[in-house]
Amino acid sequence: MEVKITRDATCVTAALIGRLDTPASQEVAPQFEELKADAAGTIVLDCSELSYISSSGLRLFLTIRKAAAEKGGKVIVRSISNEIRAVFMMTGFLNLFEIQ
């Protein structure tokens, strides 16, 4: 699992590459903590190369959403696959995040 974080004038983008399963979630948790510093603005979670997400991965998404809600920012989830969309639908995440 790899997370590539880029910043520009309008937002912070985290490109998620690979499988966000339980071991990977623990591995990338520090990078998600780093994203919380940008929670007052717009955070884009680019899932175009994310092939799988576990409950641990979903929890990381929630921590970013909570930080953004507390600081007045927003989180956009971009380019989810049909498989991940199904997981988001089953868990109610489609209603929690702005999906693009």
C-alpha cells in the first residue's frame, strides 16, 4: 500500500495505491495523521488505484472526515471502483462523503 500526498493552492490530495487492508492501514496511519493538519481545507482522497478497503481502512477515512468536520474543512473521495462503491453503499459511507 502506498499513499502519495501532494499539495497545491486549493487542496491536499492523497492518492491511495494498492490494498488498504488491516496491515496496510497500520502502515499508512501516520500519513493519515499528517493529513489531519490540512483538515481545515479540502482533502481529496484519490481512490483511482485503490483495489480494496477493509474496515480498518474505512476507519482511517472516518478519522479524516472527523478532523475536517471539527476544523470546517471537507473531504472528497474521488474515483472509487465499483467494488469499493459497493462497500461504501453497504456501510453508509456514500452518505458520509462527497463522492466524485
